[in-house]
Amino acid sequence: MSEDAGQSRTWPVRGGSLPRPLEDVLVIDLTRVLAGPFATMILRDLGATVIKIEQPGVGDEARGIGPFRGDVSAYFMSINRGKKSVTLDLKKPEGRRILLELVARADLVVENFRGGVLERLGLGYDVMRSVNPRIIYAACSGFGHTGPYAERPAYDMIVQGMSGIISLNGQEDGPPARVGTSIGNLSGGLFTVVGILTALHQRERTGKGQKVDVALLDSLFALLENAVARYDVDGEIPRPLGSRHPSITPFEVFESSDGHVVIALCNEKHWRLFCEHVGRPGLASDARFADNKSRTDNYDSLLPLLRKIVRRRSSREWIETLGRIGVPCGPLNNVPQVMADPQIQARGMLAEIEHARAGKFRVTACPIKLSDARVEVTEPAPDLGQHTEEVLSTLLGYSRGEIARLRKEQVI
Amino acid sequence: MSEDAGQSRTWPVRGGSLPRPLEDVLVIDLTRVLAGPFATMILRDLGATVIKIEQPGVGDEARGIGPFRGDVSAYFMSINRGKKSVTLDLKKPEGRRILLELVARADLVVENFRGGVLERLGLGYDVMRSVNPRIIYAACSGFGHTGPYAERPAYDMIVQGMSGIISLNGQEDGPPARVGTSIGNLSGGLFTVVGILTALHQRERTGKGQKVDVALLDSLFALLENAVARYDVDGEIPRPLGSRHPSITPFEVFESSDGHVVIALCNEKHWRLFCEHVGRPGLASDARFADNKSRTDNYDSLLPLLRKIVRRRSSREWIETLGRIGVPCGPLNNVPQVMADPQIQARGMLAEIEHARAGKFRVTACPIKLSDARVEVTEPAPDLGQHTEEVLSTLLGYSRGEIARLRKEQVI
């Protein structure tokens, strides 16, 4: 597959016989849609065994979110690759009993229900810990399991609005713009993985598991970067600034003669090189533009000059000529353009997985490259309940007869 | 401090005597500005000892990036809290020798130079591994250490432009908008932390370290979420959509009578409840709007109706009334509003740190809440070289006389 071919040129360095770094980790995955599944996707890419528990006959809602290839959701496929699917009705006592049998053998449980939902089913952290003191229980919810909003429903968009990130995004004086990807879910999923691996590290010393509680709102708030610091110091409410950076100039998207190009200069050497290269060395010695602070303070005078200069050449010319003198410059790619980018290809960042019925899907691969471990994306997402019998018989020792009974009683 | 007060109501559950989860991890931190320092900030919040190596007399460039309180950068303060600063001139042989003495005693080295920079200084992974086979060497660079762009300079803005994320962000047919926070640096830093903790986990079994190579470009590409899947299936180039979601409706920012409000409905129950609540049950039974797919396909007919409805009440009224019936709705907060939010306060997400000269700074805290470990933000960022003598004498056993000589020779 193309993923393997891409990765073997680069990572892993020592070839295909390497271990998978989390291959000893067994995850019981109760998550749905995006934040939780994104977290367990990363764990799976890193080699963990992920058993996805789904409601019989229904499954993860993301199975019903388009676009579809054949009867398979490409959305579901991309974030559930390589996981196993086991159906289990947690509203039935026997379903809950089987879940706890799995928990007893696992390292992690991950869930992204609203706060309180699993507890009301009798499946809270205290119950799980009582069957397995080593279990790490990770909850990834909109607002976290404590505080006044703990039991409120939340989706990515609600959390984006509350977190302040939309107040920094989009054009100056323009209408509000959502960050163009579900960044609340994705950052919450990432911080959940960090929490899980941290708890695994601590368990090596203590022998005990613990609860990891990550909120999407907290996660996005932690990504406001310098906005809180700026407000804390100068009391000015941070606002959207289009494509420019609040405190670095020039650092934005410009119109070229045939499209757009990004020019981003962080230091005085780059600024001097740029001004000389475009035949305007006087700009670099102009007191209004002499250092980054002056350029940012005098942005309104500088911008029209730069716009006029950049409009003279094509994007490709800028990227080549500035690239040659080491001045940071790059294209403004759309999705097919970045998918075709030689660096993305060389890094094996576009994986191909094949589903038995629906055929091939291209998905983004894992950005973590390790020198002495295999990190790979090669398997498709499971069909609903595809591994129920395998897991029940192999892991829990259920007989064919027992499995048939459970199926008849719609427990699985 | 307010952080402690906030956290003690919620996390940790069992009080102040808990261990810090990464307290046994020693990090040698060669990072500057944002992506790398954000990664080591998370490690420090989780309890690792982080020794930041800085060029004598100059230090991390971020010390010079505003805004400032007194002579201290609030930007630098927020992402370097709790670290130790040691000055060391890596261009001098003795500086490099001392660095390798530190590496010999450490668990991790983290750096975010351009690919090839440390190798040319004789400080690549192979050298570090030869003095410490257990060392985990994490490199967080713009493009990664392999592939055709490996040695090119990159900043967040260049990577945002190349990754395709800007092609999804902002208004339909509007000018390009940067994601309003340095999401390339922040996501690269987060994936670096995941890579580090994964390598630590593997080291428990193998006893050996390895190299972790994370690219900002790869990291942002991995956050494109469903855009690659959508393009792969339908061949349409994904575009910015303002505040709406590409495949869920209604899921966006609306104008209320006095500002903005976010309404985000993911399932049919919420849609029915909403329509009944606003006295328009007919909308829910209208075939054009009967399910999420129909609502998304008929967005242009639905939107004007919804806009008219939402404009009738204030944001606060919507949040209260929809909240009461369990329909997801929330405010569009700016930075001071989210800082004052009761949930952010209850979760201890706003920390206060105090610098001896410059006074108090408010910073975002760590979103990882653990039941049996202390995760806390209480210490300020270090002054340049503040811990040079402490680290050289305590960790490496240098005498006062030797330290004085090194200072005279400008090695430290």
C-alpha cells in the first residue's frame, strides 16, 4: 500500500520487524463520533489493541455521517481504522456484565459521553476500578466531569464559541468564522491521549490506574496561546486579524500575480534579505520598519507597499526565489494540493486503507515518526460487530453456544 | 494562588500530597519560541523537571516578543512557567561537552531547530545516544527530519498555508484567514508530547531510547479531519464555510437581538425540540428539513427562516431557554468573557503565577485533570540563566571555581 511504501523510505529507519510502541496496551473504547474516536485512533496507530463497543443494530452515529463510498462512511473509516468492533447492549444487565469482564482484562477505558451518563448506567470509574485497580479510565467530554456545566451537552461548535477561539478567527470586522476543522474535538482528543500516556507512565511506578478527565472547553482554552497573556497585560480585547499575526510583521497571506502566497518573516536578517531581494533596501533602513515592533506598529503604512511588491510575481516565482535566499515563503494549498505535496508524500502522511466491500479510502496518517518502532495505518475500520465473536471467544472464553444465546437475546 | 484554589475544589480529588505524574522524568530542553516550548510546558505542568538551555546573553527569542510587564515578556512567561534556565554556548566545545554531560543524566532531549542544525553542531541523535542509550530525542520541526523540505525554514504561518487548513477557514468567497492562534505550532507540540510519552512507554520494555520526529506540517495535515475523506469520496475541493459545519445543520453562529449565539443540533430529537420550542413544529415535519441530510442539502432555504427566528431574542434568553430543554446552545465569548466563565474557573483553567520583579501573570492552565496525581501551574518562567549554577553544581558536581571560569570564558 502507498502508506507502507511512503513510510519505508523514511520511517521506521530499521525496517518492518520493529515492535509497535503500544502493542502491549488493551483499550476498551466506548467513544462515539469524533473527540474520543480521534484519541483512540492515535492509540491504535501507535499499536494499541482497540476494542470499540457499539450498540447492537445501531453503532457509532458516525457510521451514518457522510460522505459514503458504497454503504461505508468515509468519515467513520478515517477515524476508526484498525479498531475492532464488538456489539454490546449496555442497557441490559448482561451487556454491562460482559463489559466489566473486558474491563477486568484491559489497560484503558476511554469514553466521551456527557458527564454522569456512564455513572447512571452503573459503569462509572468507581465500578470499573473495583473490577480492575490497574484500569486507567479516560473521559473526554464537552465540559469535563466537574464544575457547573458538567452534565450539559456540548458539541465542537458550542465549545468553539465559548472558548474564545472564534473571537480570534476570521477577518477584522467580518462575521464570526468557525475554525475550519473540528478543533475542539481534535484538541480534546489529543490532550486525552497525553493524559492517558501520562497515567500509564505513573502506573509503572504505582501499579495503580486512575481517572483522566479532559474537557473540550479546557483544551481549546489552553490553545488560545498568547491571547490570554496579551489581554492580561494590555487589557485590550484580542480580535480577529484576517491572515496576519498579532505581533509579527510581515507574517501573512499576500496576493501574487496569479493567486496567493504566504510570506512569514520572523527575524531582522530575513527582513533585510527580503528588502534587498525586491530591490527596496531602503525599506529595511526606514526607521518605521527597522524592527519587528516598528513594523507591527506601522502595519498600516507598510502593508500597501508590500502588497504592491508581492503582486508583481507569480506564487511559484516567489516560492522559488525567496526559497533560494532562505526567506520563509510558501504556497496557499487547498486539500488536493496538500495531498499531492512531495513532503507530505515523502513523510508517508497519506495512507491508503482497503475495505472489503467499499474499496480503497485515502486517510491522513499518524504524524508521530519513531526511529525504533512501527507506527502504521494499514487496516480499515470494522463493520458493526465484526469482531464480537472473536473477542468474546478469544479474550473472554465464551463458547459458541453462549455467543448464540447472547445474540438471540440481543445482548450482542 | 487562584489556580490552587480552583483546582482544590475539583482536581486532584485526594488533596495536595499526591505525586506529580512525570516527577521522575528529566528533560533537557533546547527549544525556542513556541512549538517546542509548548511541548515541554505540558511535560513541566505534568511534573517533569525541564532544564531549558539558552544561549548566554541572548536566550530564547521569545523573551523579546511582547507584550511585556516590566521587563518580562508575558508571552515567554506563559509557555515557560516552572522550567529551569541554564545558559550554555553550544558553539563552544566546552558548551557542547557540558550539554552531553546533562544528556547522559537525562531521560529526554527536546529540540525544535530546523532539520540538520544540531547535527552540524555535532549534537545529533547518534551522538546523544552514544552518551546515553536510554535517551529519547524528540525533534519538532516545520517539515520533519526527512523528505525534500527537511532543511527548509518554516514558521507557523508557512505551515498553515501549506497544510490546507486556511483553505477551510474563514468566509465563503472571502479573503484567506489564518486560524486565529498558532495552531501549527500548538498541534505540532502536542503530537511531540504524545510521541515522547509513547517512546517512554516503549523504553519500559526495551530499556532503550529512540528518536521522535514530528513535523508541524504533518501535524496540521492530520487535523484536517473529514476534509481529506470528503475530497477522496466526492472529488469536490473543500472550501471555507464561515461558521457553519460542512455536513451538520443547523450548527453555526447566529445573530441574536443583542449579539451572537451558537446553536448546534446534532440529532433529530434536538431539532424537533427546537422547532416545538420556537412555535414552528411544522419545520420539523417539512420534508425539506426532516433529517440532517435534507437540512444540509436545503441549507439555503432553511437559513433565512432560522435567522429570522433567532434574531427575536437576546443571546442570554436563548442560552437559558434552550438550555432548559437540553438543546445545545452557547455564547460567543471573547477572551475576557471566557476567562470569567464559571466552568473555566471551576476547572482551575486560569492559573496565576508570580514573577519576583514583574509581579503576577494570568496564564491558561493544563487541561489534563488526573484523579491521583498533581497537575499544577504555580511557578513563573525563569530569568535567563537563573539556574545555571544550581544545575551545574547539583546535577553535574561542578565546583564554584570551575563555574566562575566557565562564566569568565563565556561558556555559560
